[in-house]
Amino acid sequence: MQGNRQGGASRHCLFRKAAKKRYASSSIGRAAVSKTAGWGFESLLACHLDATRERRLTKKRMNSRIDQSKAAASSGDIVKYALALLLVAGGVFAFYWFGQWPTALRILAVTGGLVLGTVVFLTTRKGALTLEFLSESRFELRKVVWPTRQEAMRTTWVVIIVVILVSLLLAGFDVVIQFAVKWLLGR
């Protein structure tokens, strides 16, 4: 039995060496689909034996970003978080404490506290990540194909009509159920 295992292992190693030299795209010779080529889908190689190694490396690369973001905040960031909260709380406090001030000035105090608190927050690492997220979101919004005015109006009318029909249907169910309950209780 041990001889079979060793023979199998040596054949496996020979097969792996031979597989590395072979380049095949698929069993029927089709080209890769343009939507999926090179975008993280499984390889079409006929003898792709190092897939587990590649998956481990990919998983390690993917988790490196997560590990960095889970790291504890620095003491400087904690101080900045506290300062940001104090600025916002100070603006709200000024709104209520100085009730004799004109309303516009009190609203300006709250707005100033919010703006200053936001500026202090954006200087932290979480603030930098927030800015990165917002810039990526803005970039993705540029890719959106927005409907024309005519398409928007058509879909709006469809939604309005469906809402009216469903509300009438539910009202009809309500009347029927109400009639049935009154009939059963009236007996």
C-alpha cells in the first residue's frame, strides 16, 4: 500500500510539472468571454492544480486591508474624536444656553460646532477612510446611466397607478373581511 502512495505521489508531482508547461484555455477552444476575462473568475486552464495556493494568497491580500482597519485607534485619534464631540456639544449647548440671542445667531453656533467637529474628525484615520469612501462613491456615481425625463415620468406614472390599484384591492379585501366578521358575530 505504501508503494502505491509513493507511486501516486511521484506521478502527481510529475503531472504538476507537466501541467505548468501546458497552456490550455478550455476543452472546446473558445476564447474567454469579454465580460469575465481577467476579472477574478476561475481560470479556464485545463490543469489548474495550484488553485488552493492562489486562493490562500488572494485571501491573504484581501484580509490585509481588513486587518489594518481593525487596528486600534491611536491616542491622537481618540483625542481628536473627543474634541470633535466637544465642539458639536458646545454648539448645541450655546443654542440652548444663550436663549436671549437672535435665533439666526444661535443656529450659526450649532452650525459652527458641527462644521468644526467635522473638520477635526476628518483629520483622523477614520476621517481619511470616510473621505476615501465618499470620493469612491462619487466616482461610481459618474458611471450611473440616469434615466431621461420621459423615462422618469413614465415609471412615476406606473408606480402611481400600481399604488392606486393595490390600495383599491386591499380596500376591497378589507370590506369583504369586515362583512364576513360582522356576519359571523351577528349570528
